[in-house]
Amino acid sequence: MGGRDGFTEYAEAAAPRLRRTAFLICGDWHLAEDLTQTALEKLYVAWRRVERTGNPDAYAKRVVLNAYLDRRRLKSFGEVPGVDAQALERVPAVGDESAELRVTLLAALMRLPPRDRAVLVLRYWEDHSADTVADLLGMSPAAVRARSVRALERLRVLLPERDLSLAW
């Protein structure tokens, strides 16, 4: 078996979750694959230390988020990622909402600034606490709560006729 003790099993189980999180944050499956690969590479290097902490998911998500935010800072482009309807078919449905609502919500989500998007995905899609999100993003819990409120307001402006509680 290749790899360090337990890493291969962890990576096989965690890769789909990391890829989904990366996609929800960046809106591009190819970039999501790259971000997932980057996270797994860094996790492999630090596996013994990270495994001792007992929370490799937090480390991997933090690497995905930092890699994406660093990439956004390095690129000075103003383009907003589009959402490919066919790609959304690969995102697991949550509840009974229609595909149209998912497409609309994800398109609006891609129009938010990267940190707002990351906060909303981690808080409401992945159901993490404000403390956990704060730790992952290097923010205070109060800043996470404030950013969540502002980001949801921005979504409401983009989706004035939608009930966002159904989408998450």
C-alpha cells in the first residue's frame, strides 16, 4: 500500500467531500480538482503531525480555502465564474429543491466575494459552527457571524423572490 499509515484510506474517503467544497467555493470543477490535489499533497507531507491532532478534515479544508483565496489574490482579474448546469448535476442534491433553484443559487453564490462564499458554504452547506469556520478562515467568530449576515443579505438582493431557507 502506498503512502503513510492511514493516509491513503483517508484521502480516498475525503477527496469527494473536499472536491465538492472546493467547487462550491470556486464554481469550477477543474479548479476544484486542483485545489483538492493541493490539499491532499500538503496533507500527505504533514500527515503524521495532522493525524496526531485528530482532525485532518479541518487541515485539508483550510488548505483548500487558503489555496483558493491565495489564487484569487495573485490573479488580478475581475471575471465572475459562471456556473455550468451540467456540472451542477454532479453536486449532490440537498433535500427536495429543484435543479433550477440549485442552478440559480449557485450562480448567485459565484457572484459573491470569495470570503463571503467560503463563509456561506462552510456555515450553511457544510453546517459548521461559527467557531469552526473562524478557525478555518483565520477570523474571529464574531467576524464570521457578521460576514454571514452580510453575505446572506447580498444573496437576498440577488435572489429577491427566493426563499433561501429551502436552498440550504
